[in-house]
Amino acid sequence: MKPSRTVRVILKGQAKEEYEALSKVVEEQKKGKANSEEMQLLKSIDKKVAILKYNPAYGQNIPKNLIPKTLDVDNLFRVELTHYWRMLYTIRTNEVEIVSFILYILDHPTYNKLLGYRDR
């Protein structure tokens, strides 16, 4: 069900930098490679952003006790991307709109370190 309010998805900080760097790599690769890992990751991110515009609560909610204090957010969601990458975002809302701020796009080991998970 589509939300009754306007939904925006905004890339911030590390996520924006990672997306722009990935876009540059993919643009250079388009000349030679048909379907590189970077191309698949960029497509995966774009697909998940489109889903978030339709359903902002699509991702898995991260328990509050695992949210790093440095993020200064009340809620945090995780979306799984291709090749074990993760996208972390928070939702802010008011009477007019819902805004999903994508905070991180990171590989699995970096994700584990950020949230304090340990290897088994």
C-alpha cells in the first residue's frame, strides 16, 4: 500500500560518497564489461531505493540497543544488497512527508564492525 504522504529518499554522507564512486566505476566499465560486480551492486541499490520510495519501512529494523550512538538516530533499518553488501537508513516523518535518509552503503565486514557484531 502506497503511503498517503510524499516519500523522499536521500543519500547522505558515506552513502552518497559510495554511490558516486560506484557510479564512476560503472560508467568506466560500461565500455568493456557486460555485468561486473560493481554494475550489479549499483543496480541493486537503485532497485532498493525505488522500493523505499513505495514502502519506507521495507528494510529490517535494527534493534535500538545495536544502533551506534554516533549516528544520533531514533530508528535504523537494514536492506540487503547483492554480494553481501548492506544499506542502512533511517526514517524521519512529519505531517507532510516521509524522508528516508540512506546513511551507509557498506560491505558485510564493515557492516559487522559498525554494529558491533563479532565473527564466530
